[in-house]
Amino acid sequence: MNKSAHFKSSSKQKLRTKKAEFMLTEDEYQLIDFYLRKYKITNRSRWFRETVLNYIFKNMDQDYPTLFSENEMRR
């Protein structure tokens, strides 16, 4: 099996047309800048997008309704 054929997406990639902006304090900006330089992250936009979306998906997965409460499942 060809490696490149395995990872190809069959659907057309969606264009990002919506913009999200936010403000940071100087300390927050320096902390993020330090992290990005330390781990040699060059694509800041992708890093912000993936970090925020991963946090949201993780919380949505944890908040997903279940048939039983947490205490009932631990018994």
C-alpha cells in the first residue's frame, strides 16, 4: 500500500473564512512566546487553533450525557 494514498483525504479541505481575535496581557504574550520558541513551533495560528479546539473537544467528551450517573457507574 502506498503511504501517500493511505493519508490522502478524499474530501476537499474546507477554507477558513471566520476570524477569531483576542487580547493578551504582556505577561501572557511573553509566556506563549517563550513556549513557542522552546518547542520550536513556527505556525502560531495552527498551534492556537489546535490548542483551543482540543480543549473544547476534551470537555465536550467529558460532558457527554450518559445513561447512568458517575456514582452508579463506579459501583
